[in-house]
Amino acid sequence: MNILVVGSGGREHALVWKLRQSPSVGTLYCAPGNAGIASVATCVPLKATDFQGLLRFVRDKAVDLTVVGPEQPLVMGIVDVFREHGLVVFGPSASASRLEGSKVFAKEFMKRHGIPTARFASFAAGSGRQAEAFIESSSVPLVVKADGLAAGKGVVICQTKAEARIAVQEMLEAKAFGAAGENVVIEEFLEGEEASVFALSDGEHCVTLPCAQDHKRILDGDRGKNTGGMGAYAPAPIMTRELTDRVEKEIIRPTLGGMKEEGAPYRGCLYAGLMITKDGPKVLEYNCRFGDPETQVVVPLIDGDFAMLLKAAASGSLADYTPAFHKASAVCVVMASRGYPDEYETGKAIRGLDSVNVENGEIVFHAGTNRDGNTIITAGGRVLGVTAVGYKHELEATIDAAYRLVHRIAFDGAYYRSDIGKKALKHVKPGKHS
Ligand code: AMP
Ligand code: GLY
């Protein structure tokens, strides 16, 4: 089967890398892709939001399955357009993508279906007074969220009521997030450890993948600004078998069941961003796609034909698919450009990429790169996802392997966290395979 992956980041490189290993895959395309993706797939210069261009391409090249990486085309309805043309596409419809596209929808949905999440209230433009009154009557910290897509920047954690008032004012009145901030959610601050759970669904059945943990803050020790994600590892030892079963029962199945009941069956990857609190797992957010950089550590753990898995989810036959996973661990350290997550530098030559030893489970996923003649140069905030997969090793050894590879790669201004995976180690019993 011929496959088109839509997107251009580290997540798409990981998807393409995994698909390349599937015996059922013929030609693999990626639109628009990046310099790393070009080594495993044919890159096509079409934007992820150019639906008509992508449709024409898929028809011209007899593409059998399209896999959509980023949220924006999903929320804009790429899947609806492709399905109307009788094409097989992996991803949720616009209506199902509201779980990510509107935080107000997601919170109200969880309330309707009794899915555990932080207590909240939502406010529309013009109701600043009511929002202030709500803040006054709440205890801090509080979390203020813009309703729509805001590239990970629409969440403000407020330690004081004054900060919360300012955050709401900026979103509702000053329109700092444009249309995305026309409605806001104000919610209770949850304490605990975060985990990312991906469930692949065909609208009816689902397959839960090994759980991962992201590192969202820019600095070691989870300090500093929020980013798209500075590194990840999987499986996350905090997600014991018992906890994973509980998440499936209390969160994943009620979410999929609820969406079906509401006439928006969820097909694709449902990403539940969880906080594991002392009262159990609660949903921080839903995403309507694979996570980035979690995908870089989750897909290497899948044993079996990944293309068949995605196709089964896209075409409603997941009940016939038996999932299997490697007993392994994976760690991804993101190397970013100086300045990220604010304004960052680009165009720096990357050295050391030829030192990667695939046989040793080393993989470098490209997130923001370009080619300049024979040189690979930086072209994004997050540049590389330097990844190690340990098929025989415990998590600690896989962390060391990832950092050994990081130390062999360099570019001017390269920045990375030095503690990716460290917080998992306290959950790992000595001598036990993670
Ligand atoms: P979101 O985009 O909703 O996942 O928020 C981004 C990040 O903000 C999350 O990964 C958490 O680290 C943090 N966050 C969001 N909501 C809460 C909450 N209610 N309590 C504590 N932290 C939160
Ligand atoms: N790693 C966070 C996200 O993909 O949204």
C-alpha cells in the first residue's frame, strides 16, 4: 500500500520511520516533510493545510492511506474532505477533533460523561465580570486556558488571583490569542505527575499504546517556560498495569463511547494528557493526534505492522487487530535552537549525524531541519529528537545511551535538558525491567 504522511516535524519523522519497516508499505510520501524525513520517504512540497493540493496528489499517486500528523488540518476538517472523496484517512473528523480544538467543548464533554478532570468554569467574551467574580471565589493556584488552538501557549498557570485576572483580561478583552481566546476556561490546579496515553480507535474499538511521559518545561527540574516538549520516554513506569486499566475504564472508553453517542465517533489517535493525582488519573487535556515528542518513543515499542494498525483504525476493522509490543524502553532528548521557546536562531550546520549507530538502537528524528547542499542545517525551534531504544536494557541504561548520542551531535547554540527520564527512575524497582 502507498502511504502519505501529512506534517513536517519529529512526530512525522517517527511515523514515517516506523511505517518504512512495515512489509505492507510500498511507496511512502510525506507532505511537506523535512531533511531527515527525506531519507526515508519522498517529500512533497505541499502544506498540511492545502487540502485541494493533497487531494490531487493522493489521487495522482494512488495513495491508499493518508495519515495526518498535526492538529491544525484535523481541526480544519481534512478528514471530512478526504472521506467525502471516498479516501482512507487516519485521523478524527472536524467534529471529533473538537476534543482538542475547543477546550470549552472538551471540558463540557467530560462533565456530561463523568470523565475525571479538574473542576472548572468557562466564560465567553463580554463576561469578564463573571470571570472575575469566579476567580475571587476560588482558591489559587488557578489555570486559565484559551479555548482554541494556541500552539501550546494558551495555558497560564496563575499563583495569585491578580495573575488570573490579568490572564483572563488578556484573552477575553485584549485578544492576545485572537479567536482562540474568545472563550476561556478557568480551572483548578492539579498536583501530581503527568502522563500521555495514546489510544488508537476506529470509532468503536481501541488499542492503547504504551504510556509515555513528556517534559514540557524548557529547564531541568521542570522549571522555566512551557515548550512543545523537550523530551520523552516510554513506557512510563508510573503507569502501572493497574493504573493503565483504570485509565482505559474511567477515561478512554467513556471518551470514545461519549463521542459515538454524541454523533461524532472518534477515529484516529486519541491523546489523553493526564495528571496522576492522589485521587487518581484526571484529564488535563485531549489532543486529536499523536504527541510530539512522545511518538518518537512510543512507535519504536510497537511490534508488528504499523501500517496495518493505522489502516485498521482508519477503516473500522480494529477488532481484528491483535496488538503486540516490544519489551523495551525508549528515550528521546530534544535538541533545540538557542532562544527557543521564544525567538530562535536558524541556519546552523549540524555535525555528528553520521555517527548514529542504528544497530545499537540509535535514531535521530529530525524536527526542524533543512538541507543546504550537503549540509543539514537547523530550521526550527526544536531541531532534533535524539533517541535511543533499549531492547535489552532497563530505562536507566537507555537514558545513558540517548545522552551518549546527544554528546556526539552538535550545532552552534544547541540546547537540551540534561534530566530527561530522571523522574521515572524513582518508580523503577532496582533489577526489574522497566
Ligand atoms: P494543556 O495544553 O491543557 O495540556 O496544558 C499545558 C500544560 O499546562 C500541561 O501539560 C500541564 O503541565 C499544565 N496544566 C494544564 N492544566 C493544568 C491543571 N489543571 N493543573 C496543573 N497543571 C496544568
Ligand atoms: N507533547 C505534547 C503534545 O504533543 O501536545
